[in-house]
Amino acid sequence: MADESTVQCVADVQAVLGEGPMWVSRESALYWVDIKGRKIFRLDAANELKEWPTPVRVGSIAPQADGGFIAGTDQGIARVDLETGQFDLVLRPEEQLPDNRFNDGKVDRQGRFWAGTMDDLEQDATGTLYRIDPDWRCSIVDGGYRITNGPAFSPDGRTMYHNDTARQVTYAFDLSEEGGAHNRRVFLQFGPGDGHPDGMTVDAEGCLWIAFWGASCLRRFSPAGERIGTTRLPVSQPTSCAFGGPDLDRLYVTSARIGLDEKALEMQPNAGGLFMVTPGAKGLAEVPFDG
């Protein structure tokens, strides 16, 4: 298990709310977003950093099989072409909830995009988890969330994990081949002093890695829910993690500086940066959205 000596800041972008890291194998590059700062970042294998401003707040992005990206935004689900700067809204399932926005989202092993919404004021439990199929049909999967985060998928694609960060709970669902999510159950419940489970990913062994907002760490859990390791980070608000690199043996971690006062920023000057951990585990290649 990694310790602080194996953690390095690889992009000190000072994101207000960094989120959604995603390794895009076809480009050998990592993408991530700054939701509140309205930016998308790209760091390639040569450590060249590129960024794009966004006309909307983007909570998550994932590559599409035919090029470009699908994104969850504060306006709905969009097709994105970063080279032209085009953001085409395709789905607006929550037009009736102007204070809601899409937050975290991921593609499952069958090429479907799963993304959750949340009350941007972080007060009401108006969050919903949606599934977007390759034909762009949008289905409600689960509801009543305060802050949706994740999801993450087991190596065989049969289990999905999803967080309600505000309630400090990680749920597990059984997934069918057709994309049905059933048998929601509490997989992990956290309490005072644990921090809040934020973004997460699964490694090749089926273990779940969760970034803990407010706890300065990543924690690794076995498929049975046993905590098997902790990686300390030099920032208090890690937000999500994703495996990347040519051998998928690097773990990239996004972070946020939102809400930190001057004293806190002096103690963690790289808050909002992108970090890289050498975890001693390997990830799985992400599947592009098949739409």
C-alpha cells in the first residue's frame, strides 16, 4: 500500500473543485474537470498540460467510441467536442429542478454512461442516478440522494458501487446484462472522523478505492467490504481517483480548494491539484461510451 512518499503533485492547477479523472487510452492522456472553475484539463504521457474553458459547469466527462466526449453538466447531458469548443445538450432530464446539476459519472463495462445529479446548494435530497444507453435513452435508476458520487463497477460488470457523500454511505447494486440495477444495499457506512466518501474506482483485483473528502486520504476496500489499506494525501479535500498510465499502474487523484481559508491554503499549497500515487495495484481499461 502506498504511503505519502509515493504521492506527487503532477499538475498544480489550483482547481476550485477538481473532479472526474478519466484515463483515455487512445490518447494516453488523463482528463479531468474543475466543476466550479468551468474548465476541462488534459495531461498527456509527456506531462504536457492543456486546458479548455467550458460554457457550462461540467461534473464528469467520458470518451465516446466515435470520438469526442459525453458529459454531465449543470444543464443536462451533452456531447462535447473540445477541438471546436462545441457543447451540444442532448438530454435535459431535470429542467424542472433549476438548482440541480449533474455531478459524477462513469461508463460501465458495456459502454453505458451512468451519472448522478445533486442539489447544488447541498441541502435537499433531490439527487437521482441515471443511466444513458448507447441510443441516448435516459433511464432513472435510483433517487433520494443528497450528493451523488461514483459510480464504480466491478471487473465483471455485475456489481455497481455508488455513494451518497453527504450521508457517508457507499451502496452496492447488482447489475444485469441489460443495465438493470437491483438489490441496493449498504456496502460501507462511515461515521464521525471518517471523512466523506467521494469519487472512486475499482482495481483489477476488484478492490474499491475511495477518495475521502475532509480526511486527506484514499482508502482501499476488498470486495467483501474490508478496509485493506490507506494512502495519505497532502490535501484535505481529495475528490476522486482513476488508474492510468501505459500499464494502468498509476493512480491519479483530483482535489479541491473550495472552502479553504488562507491558513488552510498555506498548509496545503497544492490543494486543487492533480496528484499521482504509485499504489502497488493496477486498474482496468475504461470502456468508452458506445453512443
